[in-house]
Amino acid sequence: MLVSAGLAQAASAQGGPDKQAIIATYADIAHAGYTDSVALARDLQKAVDTLIATPSAAQMAAARQAWLAARVPYMQTEVFRFGNAIVDDWEGKVNAWPLDEGLIDYVAPAYGNSSGDNPVYAANVIANP
């Protein structure tokens, strides 16, 4: 709070914030986020390619971990997306929220196999459309 007040006073004393500096900082932050996102998306692609070429439980675990890692910077870049209809056309297919339950193909064993609240709790909607 004190830092904000100090910055506001400093900006006022100097005639307001430096708009070009704000834009440059914003662009730098966005660029760093997208750079991280692209790098980890490439890692994910390699993990998926390896899984397809040599399927195994270990390769599946590696692909899952790569997806989780790639998801973090992707989520951080969403703040920079506004008014981009091109992305909005396909984005829901890879980032459905709430989660597109029809795409779940496994759950942790601790999840269980029944629920009093949901009669189709354990339905396999992928194998049984």
C-alpha cells in the first residue's frame, strides 16, 4: 500500500506515468510468457511424438507431465488475449472450462466408482458415446 502511494506521488510529481514505459513493460511481460509457452509446447510435442512412436506407461506419464508443464505459461498468457476471435474459435477445444468431461479418459483410483449425486459417475463416455 505504501509502495503504491509512493509510486502514485512520484508519477504525479513527474507529470504522470510514462505511457511508453508501461507499454514496453507490458509487451516484455507478454513476450516472456509467450516465449515460455512456445518452448514448453515444443517439449509437449516431443513427448507426444515419443509416446506415439514408442507407446508405454512411462512415455504416457512423460506426455502427461509435459502437458501439465506447458499448461502453466499458457494460462499466464491468457490475460493478454482480448478481442482475438481467431483464437477464440479453437481455444475452447483445447482449454474447455468448465472441463469438457467427455474428454477425460482416466481418473485416479482414489476417485472411486460411484456417487450418490451422479448416476453416470463412472460412465465411459469415450468408449460409449
